[in-house]
Amino acid sequence: MPTIEFFVPGVPTAQPRPRVANIGGFARAYVPSTHPVHSWRERAALAAREIRPETWPIRKPHPVRISIEFRALRPASLAKSRVAWTTKPDRDNMEKALLDALEGIVMESDSQVVGGEVTKVYHREPGALVRVEWEGVL
């Protein structure tokens, strides 16, 4: 089972709820271009492109397992023994932003993701440690 692992540096950012605008009588959903999720996605895509072997057949709908460890700096007010990151942003919204960034690089669509563990921890280096495993590919 082919596997890659890479690190996305920076503060993990959650996918925000889209805003809706009425343009010409049609509702249009969008995320403001100034939202930090855009730069987070760009960093994730760059990190994935740098490590992904060119021979990976991403256009085939193979099942993919993606495990993610989101890391944030521990606030000075917290005890050193506290490891779990229990404040916002929500884990599932951070996962959504990261999976969207990986589409077309390590998988064709995030619908191919069949499993994987997602955790939030405090760490001295903020970012996301990502492990991608392809099932059914030799």
C-alpha cells in the first residue's frame, strides 16, 4: 500500500461556512477572498505536491486513508501536562479545508477517503502532519 507523509507548516485553519450573495437574482455561495483558509489550502497543496510520487494514479478511484494530526502552540496559560487541543476551530472543519486542498493532488475527490484518524494536539511547531495511504494499489 503506497504511503506518503508530509507536514504543512502554519496555523491550521478551518473551512468557514459559505456566505451567500444575490447576484442577478441568483444566490451564489462563496468564501471571502481575504479569509485565511485560502493561504492554508495553498500551503497544504504545495506540501503535498512536493512529496507525492509522480507515478501515483490519482485519476483512478482507489480508496484512500488520510490521517491528520493538527498542531497548535500551547497557550502560556495552560499547564504543560495538557496535550489535547480542545478549543476552536472544530476538528471536522479543519479536516474539510485540508481535504479540499488535497483534491487533484493525492486523490481525485475527497469522496475517496474511507478512513483515517484526525487529532488535535498542542505542539511546539504549529501545522498539520498528514499521512496518506492508498488501498488496493501495489
